[in-house]
Amino acid sequence: MADITGPTRTRGASFTQNKPKVLRPFSTSEIKILLLENVNTTAVEAFKKQGYQVETYSKALVGEELIEKIKDAHVVGIRSKTKLTKAVLDEAKNLLAVGCFCIGTNQVDLKHAANKGIAVFNSPFSNSRSVAELVIGELIALARQLGDRNTEMHQGNWNKVSSNCYEIRHKVLGIVGYGHIGAQLSVLAEAMGMTVYFYDTQQIMPLGQAKPVESLEELLSISDFVSLHVPETEETKNMIGEREIMNYMKKGSYLLNNARGTVVQIPALAKGLNSGHLAGAAVDVFPKEPAANGNYFTEYPDLLTAKNLIMTPHIGGSTEEAQSMIGIEVSSALTKFINEGTSLGAVNFPEIDLRAISQDDKDTVRVLYIHRNIPGVLRKINEIFADHNVEKQYSDSKGEIAYVMADISNVSQENLQSVRDAIVATPANIRTRVLY
């Protein structure tokens, strides 16, 4: 792999396995950060404060343009539209980490990234409130048919009706997935006078008066409104189809999907709406979404004529507050990984951390050793460390990848190179950095 000289502290340097053969103090300006899709300015400012080079783009990049820009980057920050496939990652010779400035990470080949020693970070909770508030707005809008009335008014049609328009007070809200978003929604909905039930595969303590049920089918059958808040997994793909909508959901009920596009089968949703079985729906996520803003939403013509259907372009977390918090959270995790080796919050990587090295410990170095999870590795590493004092050490593994972080003292400039070369020469080595 190509050399990466990484900033840590003003007291030393960082290098990886191939170069430089002659050690030298690092410069923070050597770290290159590529931020795509209009990542929030809080992240840009945080990286610049570290002294990194920061290049920003307001759009997603694809194909050769993406490969050209990513090939020299040490960190790339994306949102939901940029696809970091195996082919793209193979061209990113210097890449240390990926920051997904959003909840999901399915736009990154996580396994291949881990196999190349690239840690991937995201922000799973920062937009929880924004999504929960959007759902409350959708509940009221659907119950009052506001979307249809608004469209009619824009067409010059005055249609003052009260038939099939309701208050949400005393109605039953069923939440599928009682994580951070589902729990916040639960509290807000109760404050609006709704009765809340939820279904989750894990045992979770309810907030307020919310009550768990034992099955998805039970939840669907008792709910006036069903709101989905589950991640995209093999278990949740196509979770809501014709069987669930037509056989279990109450006639005249409402379905809201602000989770992932693959959770709901679109043809089944269209059938439920057009048959009148569903009184309305709100959809913020779709199985296929355009890569850029513009007149590209053409995949689902059956939905365009449906009554009382609110469709939004994946804006659940698109508030100034959420994007600001996401920028802070992800940039902080990336900075700690680059500067200190800390991998807490990585989604594809062992999560380890050690307290920082004191500025006074001038003969102490931190070894960051990403390697294959095979027997005998720690024995070999500790043999290399044998002539030095191991101040502290932490090792963990996740699947096929393992990560060792060790601070060793009594390391002179003369033998630092030999320590590094011995570690890199181990058969299990994927990527080695030494911070000093």
C-alpha cells in the first residue's frame, strides 16, 4: 500500500507499512479529506481545525470521477447517494476511513473495506428527533387529507370536506422498531393523545404508556396508523407486502415508511391504496432513489395517482439541526481514528480505545496493527515488543478482522524502523500505523 503520513499530535509522526523508509515528523496538512454530497459545514470546520486538507463537493460522484478523486484521499465523507463499491475501494490506495454522514451504511461495501483495513463510521442517532417530528406531521396530514386538499387548492379547486377526516387523538399508533427514533416517536405521539403499541425483535423497556406486542401481525391488526423504523437487513427486506397490508392491516388504516425503501413492497402498497383498503400512506424512502436532484423520480408510476399519499425525497433527517449534529459526531469519530487510532463507533471494525499518550512520554509510540484474525498473531507481536515496555495494550476482533492498539516505551529513533518493519512483515498484516 502507498504511504500515509498521518497527523496525531505535534510530538511525533505516523506512517504505514511501505514508506517512508526514512522516518520524519508528520505534517497535518498531508492528510487529505474528501467530502461529498454537501456534508455539513460543522464537519468541514472540524477537519480544517485539525489542519487537514479538505476538498468538498455538493453532489455525489460516480464512475471515473469518483475514482479519480478518491485515489489519494485518506478519508472520504459521504451521505446516502455515493456508492463505495469493491471496485472503487480498490482504487483508494491511501484510504484509512470512511465517514457516512447519515444513519445507513449500505452504500459502502463494509466487508471489503474491513479487509483493506478501512474503518467505516456513521451517525446512527443524530437525526432521531428530526425523523420523529416528521412522522408526527405526517400522521396529522394523513388523518386530515392535507396532501390532497393542498393539491386541489393549487389546481384552483375548493373542496371543503370533513368526511373521512379525523383527529389523531385516541387513535392507535403501531411502531415497528422501537429504537431511538421509534422511542422518541412514542413519547411525542402519547403527548398528542395517541395510544402506542410497538413490535421489536429485542426486549426493550417501553417509555411512558407504550406497550409491546408479541408479533408483527398482532401490531398490524390493532393499529390505526403503522409507522416503520427498522434497519435494512435480510430479515426486514420486503417485511410489508400484500399479505401484511391486505390481510392484517385494518381497513381504513394508514402506513408510514420512514425507515428503508426495501422494507415495503411498492406494488402491494399501491394495491392497498388504490383498492381503498388503506386510507392513506406516507413514504420517504424507496427501493430505488435518484442519485441527484431533478426530474428523475420515474420508477413508481402506480403511486403517482394514489389518493392521500404523501411522498417525500428521503428527507427524514434533512434538518439543519440533524445535519449539524451528524457533522460533529462523524467528524469527531474520524479525527480520533486518524489521530489516535480509536475505532469506537466503527460499524465494520473492532471497536477499541486507549487513553492518549502523554506529551511528556517522548520515547513512547502507539502501534496500530490491523490484521487477519488468525491464531498466533498476538504471540508474534509480543515477541516483537519484547525489548520494550508495553505501557498499555488492547486487542479485539470482529469476524475476520482483528485490531491491536499498543503503546510501547523505550523506543529510540534508531530502532523504531526495525520495530515497524517486523510488524509489517507478519503474515497476518493488513495495515500498520505507528503514531509517535
